[in-house]
Amino acid sequence: MTVSAPPRQGLDPASPDLMRRPLGASERAGEPGNEPRAGEAPDAARVDRAGAAAALEARDYHLYYGAHHALHGVSLTIAERSITAIIGPSGCGKSTLLRSFNRMNDMIPGVRTEGELLVGGRNVLAPGTDVVDLRRRVGMVFQRPNPFPQSIFDNVAFGLKLLGIKSRSELEGRVEASLKSAALWNEVRDRLHRSALALSGGQQQRLCIARCLAIEPTVILMDEPASALDPTATARVEELALALKSRYTIAVVTHNMQQAARISDRTAFMLEGRLIEVDDTSTLFTRPSQKLTEDYITGRFG
């Protein structure tokens, strides 16, 4: 198979720079074990091959914004205590899918859905779902840091107070533990009662992660958490994600394919509201089974 854009020479084949030429669908199709079974979609519809328990699962999930069909029959399994990256061009539905898992899209008028979304094996679209409890269990970190105009301490304690925790000693202990988990404690321990808005952008984003961790979620959704940060702050957020995956399930939307390669165990590629392919990250970037995936990661579009 001929690739129109030749790969850069002299790179380590194991480098996350993603410049190795991927095998196309026709080359990979002949490999043992890569033939789809009759009636089976390509890899996008397969469950986690490592056999790990599923923390999140979409089953033939559709989402509509009024008459606009934004997500088309997405089926995706995300394993516990792992990082899954979702990549694709702008407007492909990545953030819409991510926000669906804690029903943030409910706040948009005219939204309707079909199919199932499972968190810990329970369909969160079922009638009677406690959405407040769902959002406690499935935390969200947004593209731009959004600290409250309060002290650093009060930012982290905010959700705890909503949960009814009033003991000062318990609040102090959990705030400290959360800031330590977010790799921020040593930087702010002497100014906990100063405004969070005085922190740098990277510190604010780690503060928002600490605020999320304080209420003890099982899943953390990250919507381009480093896109507004400088390279140093981005590296800190990536290091933090890698440290947290031993305790949490993390799904991260990113436009940065190098970032996906650095931090994720599995990567899903979306295009025009459809899940095209999902696989182990190293496999998807070097031997994608779908031509559309190959075209995207080699820069032919997007």
C-alpha cells in the first residue's frame, strides 16, 4: 500500500510521535484474529479485549439535538481503572458522547436519546435515575479551568458541604487528601484561604480535578483538560492522569493525538457522530483496521 505522505525518518519506532506509517485496513485484514465475525461491526463494537470489568458502556446509543442526529448508534466499552482517549475532528461528537455519561446533555433543550448508557452496569438513561448521585459518581473536568470565586479550600470543600459534611476536621482532612491526590498540596498548603482565581491556569485545572476527587467519584470525564494550558502545565495534568488511573476510570477527549498516545490505554476514533474504531492505543496508531482512521492519524483530513 502506498502512503502519499512519507513518514519522517530517524524516529524511534516506539516513539509516541505517531509518525510510523500505519498499516491500512487491507493490510491488516489478513492478520489472524482480525477478521470480523459475520454480522459484526469492526473493532468499534467489541468489548474490552483484556477482559477487565466495564466501568462505562454505550450500547447502540443515539443522541439528537432537535432534528439533528448528533450520535449514531455508538457502542463502546471502557474498562475500569484505565484511560481511554476519544479522538476525532471538531464537531465529530466526542464531547457529546463524553457528557452523555453523566447526563450533562440533559441541560440542553430539545435533546433526546435512544439506546443505553451503562455506568457500573446500570443504565443511567432509565427512568428514576438519580442524576445528582450520578454526577457525584461520574465527575467532570472541563476544557477551561472553572474554579469558583472562592478560596482554594472552599473550592475543594464545595461538593463535600453539599453532601452534608459539616465537621471541620473531616472537611480539612478530605480537602488535604484531595489536593495531594491532585499533586497540588505542596504548592498551596500555605495559602488555602486565598482566592483560587490567583492560581496559574495549570494550578486552577489541578484544583478543579481536586474538587472532583473530593466527592469520591469512580469515573472522571476529562473534556480536553489541557487544551488551554502551556506545555509545562499540560505535562503536569498528563502525569496526574497517569497517577490517578490506578484508582479511577478516566475517559478523556483530546484533539492532541500525541497526548492520546502518551497517556491512554485505548483510543476511540469518532467521525461525524459515529464511532469508527476503538483499539489498544499502540495498535490503533500503528495498525488501524479502518481506512478512515488511517487517513485521520496521517493528517489527510481533520
